[in-house]
Amino acid sequence: MVYYVRFLKPPKFHQEKKNAKLSRPQQKKSVFITALICITTDLGDDFLAEDVDLVATWAQRSPRETIDQISLKWQAGSRQLAISMGPYSIDHVSQHEAVFQIRTQTIPQDILGIDTTPLVISGCSAPFKWQSEPAEKLIQREFSMRSKSDPPLKIWEETGNSIARHIWDAALASILFLNQSISGTATAIPLLDQLLKPRGSALQAVELGAGCGIVGIALATMLDQCNVLLTDLPEVEKIVMRNIDEARLKPSSSVRYQNLDWDEPPPNLCSQPIDLILVSDCTYNADSLPTLVSVLDRLVRTSPDALILVALKRRHESEAIFFDLMKDAAFIAQQTTVPLPSQHDQSDTIELYCYRREHVDVS
Ligand SMILES: C[S@@+](CC[C@H](N)C(=O)[O-])C[C@H]1O[C@@H](n2cnc3c(N)ncnc32)[C@H](O)[C@@H]1O
């Protein structure tokens, strides 16, 4: 499992009180940038248990230019790391709208690839200014794809503990796999490779439980002629719309968002044929599995050839019900795994299932 830098306290400018012991020039430089970070799992249930050298960068928001940098160390056993950078003069800090980025010292870019995905996913804060509130409680991830022609994938997520408004490991694995398939590397799922090949008409994709929208947005960033509909509960709408607005998609591709609660699907669930349904890390809650599978069933009734790509990190045994429900609904799967780095040079696997409806021969 990979680890994500998160802001427990987002960055802000902080002015030290006057200290009579300091000389006048020292007094003038009294502003610090402070933040509190942790390096934790997608679920936020564990902290990175190895030492990592980090770099914190204060940068001008736009155009993005580094103003100052410091080195830091995250130590095994830590649960948080307080950062204080400075001192700077008021004149200096009041000139710029700032952002604050934390990354590991050895990895200049987070490149998503089977052997390049970093153990620690870096992040950049929302903008903040002198004499205003701290930065919003958000963090932006920036991933480069292996194909140089693809623009970077920039995704905002919350820094707090919401389940929905986060990026999950299974999402990274889905993107890695889709990227391989799109770039022509034969994967263990030839049906998907075939579906993602250039074709006469645009690919129609729907994502269920899209969260921040990372998988669907990545697909439309990597694939030409691809229309993606992201769906989830209303609580994600604001962050997912922000991510859609900032996405740099392939010119002939599109992404939009619509609320879709599996427990209350609308009667006219889908008016258009679908080629691909994406489901990433949505099987963790056994109570919602019957309605999730029912929505999949209804979508595939109107698009019998649709493929469903399900990515999951097994968290508990109750998730196994998903496979029984899918079997009962006459879905058959091809299965593979995608490795992600884990601490202490270990690796972890995310399970991927590509389902399609079993066509019953009635002749
Ligand atoms: C663990 S998150 C995964 C988010 C995203 N797919 C990813 O992998 O980064 C599970 C997602 O399922 C959504 N979800 C849970 N129950 C739902 C329901 N009844 N209807 C629609 N979405 C639901 C949550 O809101 C959340 O965004």
C-alpha cells in the first residue's frame, strides 16, 4: 500500500510575537510558514513506518515558481511532523499568493507506472495568503503518466477523514492498468485491451462511486474519443466538479458528473449505451453491495456488451459477498492483480476483475 502526505493543519503564514532580545533586522523578519503533516494510508489507519527525507517548497501560486525550500525528515514511528519555515519579512510574504508542496527528496515527480509509482505520494496545498485564513483543507496530487504525450493528472482531495473525498489505492491501480492497456501493452484482460483500442465511435464510460473522480478523469486524460460520466453521492459533487474543471483531457474526450445513489437509482438510470463501467474501491461496505450489484445489473441490461472493471483492496472477508452477487446476476470475470509499492521494499496487490454478462444461448 502506498502512503499519502496529508496536511493535518494546512499551511499558513504565522507571525512571531516581538522578542525584545532580537536585533532590529531580526525583528523585521518575523513571519514563518507553518503546517502539520502526516504520511498515512488511504484509510488513514496507519502511518509510514520508515524514515524518509522530504522537501518542503514554498512556491508562488502562478506562475509556479519556487520561493524557498527546506529539507525535512519523516521518522519511522512518527504520527505527525510539524513544519516551520522561515523567518521571512512581511514585505517578502505579502508579495505572493503561495502554495506549499511536500515531496520526497529522491523522487522529483510522481509517475504512475508498474515500476515507477512512488511509495510516498506527494501533495501541494491550496493557495494561501499573508493575513488571511490558512489554506483550504485540500491537497492536490499531481501524477505524470508514463506516456510523455499525456498531460499530468491533477486531482484535489480532502485532507480530513472523509471516505468519499479521497483517493484510494485501488484507484491508482485502475489507472496503472488502464494506462498499460491504452498504451498497447497487452494486459491479462484482452477484452479490455480490445475495447480501449482506437475505434470509429467514442467510448462511453460510467464510473460508480467515483469519489474525487480520479479514475474516470484519468481515462479521459489518456484516451482520445472517450466520454466519461462520473457518479457518486452528493457529498462529492463540489470536489469532483473542481477536478473536472481543472482536468486537461484529450481534446475529443469529455467528463461530466451526476449524482447517483445506488440505494435510490432513478427509474431512467441510463438512456445511452455504455461500453465500460468503472468501480474502484466500492466493495468495502457489505451492506451496500446488493444495491451496487443491482445498479450494475440494470446498467448492463441496456448495454449487454458492456465491460465492468472492478478494482479492490481486500479489507475484510464480508467483501466476498460481492463475488456471489455478481455470479448470481450472471456476470463472469477475468481476474488479475496490480502491484503497488509498500514500505520496507515490500509490494502490495490490488485485485482487478473485468466482468461481462454471460450470454445465455437460448437457441
Ligand atoms: C472508498 S471510496 C472510493 C472512491 C474512488 N472510487 C477511489 O477509488 O478513489 C468509495 C466511494 O463509494 C461511494 N459510495 C458509497 N456508497 C454509495 C452509494 N450508496 N451510492 C453511490 N456511491 C456510494 C462513496 O461516496 C465513495 O466515494
